[in-house]
Amino acid sequence: MADGFRINTALPFGQEQAFCFFRESHSRVPALFTKHPFHMRFLLIIPVILFLGLSCKTGETSGTKAAADNNSSADMKGPRVAIECNLYDYDYKSAGPAYPDMFPYVYQGAGRSRIFEAYTVRFQLTHQPPLVPMTNYEIPWIKPDNYNDQNGNFITYIRNGYEKSLANPYISVQYIRKDVPHASSIDSLLHWVNGIVMDLDGAKVLTAEYKIETVSGKTARCQEFKYPDQGPRAGKTLAYAYIDFNDEYIVGLVLTTVNDTDYPLNKPLFEELIRSFCT
């Protein structure tokens, strides 16, 4: 199935929620979209989604939370699952992918683990409650047909009981090939993202950089940003992490929140997910 994926050069600007940021702000960084041929501009869009999130005020669905999450703080204090790197302890491929028609592939691992595979990338993450993994077909703002060997989304984690809404916190897990502009290395990505985010009015760096060691021995390089509302675009607090996977790909995890109270509630879950990274 992977061989059948091709670059989609038509930007889906009809997606009001997902792409309102780019319609409003691409004039801020015109060189980003004009210095490259048109067929390369799409390749720049997915990394921007990874870095800046997708939340917009206009057309946004309700941010109310379902009754299943009556006490979020209590969920955070519940028992935690031990994180183990057991990717090769069993034949996870014998049953096939959890969703055979979906690419990138997602396999059920042991317990709360999920195994992700695309091209030369394969790794495992283990989430803690109350996170719930959602496939690309279950998240309304994700368009998997746009993904290819250059970049794509493996999965999106939301909190149990929360609506699937850009107004609510979510964690994206993605891959980026190193021949995508500005993605040749993590240093290059960090430099580019800083330039994009800090161009926004009122943006500030919460944490310039910190590192998280994963159970597989790889290091995630992380940063935190916050910026206020930008007209119709909602303000956000973001934490993102990059892991240098191999000579071809970087894996990225991004926590996006709109409500100020959601960020401290979900940051520990995000960091535990990063630590569980297993190859």
C-alpha cells in the first residue's frame, strides 16, 4: 500500500478548522512558500501542522467534555503501567495490522502499547490512562490520503471522555523524512520552528530546550511554546519532541492545548509517552 502513495499537491484549504492558520498566516512567512516549487509547498505544510497544531476559533467544535471524564485530576493520580521495551518479545505481525487498510500501519502491542510502522520507521509507544489512541480515520481533521514517504501522521492521542475537537488537548505522533526542507536534522527543525512560532504576535518560549531519555536509549529533544489568540486563530500552548530515528527519518510527538488548564494536566502524560519510545 505504501508504494501507492503519492504527493498530493492540492492543498485542502476547504478544511476550515485544520488549515485556517495557513490561509491567514502564510503571508507572514512568504519565503517559506515561494522559494520552493509548487510541488514542494505541500511538503512544507505537514511539518507546520506538526509544529503549530491545528486549532482555530472559527468553525471550531465545542470544547465541552463528556461525563466519562468527571475527574481528570483523579485519572492522573491512578496506577501507572510499567514501561518496558518489548517490541521483539512476540510476533505482533501474526494477526496483521489493527487496521489493514490504513497506512501508516498500526499494530496492537502488549497491553496499552501500539506499534507503528512506515517505510524504514518502526517503533512502539505505551500510553498511560486517561489517554486513548485514535487512528487517522477516527480524527476528523486528519487527512491520511495526503501522507506519503515524506511525512505523515501515525496516530493521535486524546483524553478519555473528551470530544474529538481541536479545542481539546491532543498528542500527534508523526514521521518526517530528512530531505523535506528544514528537516535535515533536529537542529535544523528547531531553528526553523523557532523562527515560525516567534514570528507570531505575543509568542514566547516557555522552555528553550530539554531532553528526555527513552527506554530504548534514544534521546528526545523537546521545546515548549505559548502564543495568544491571533484573530480568528486560537492561542495555544505547545510541547513538542523530536527523536532522530535513523539516517532517513525523524519522529515527532506534539502536545497541543488551547485551554491553559489543560497544558499542565497533559504534559506529564506526554512526557511518559515519549519515555516509552521503544525500537
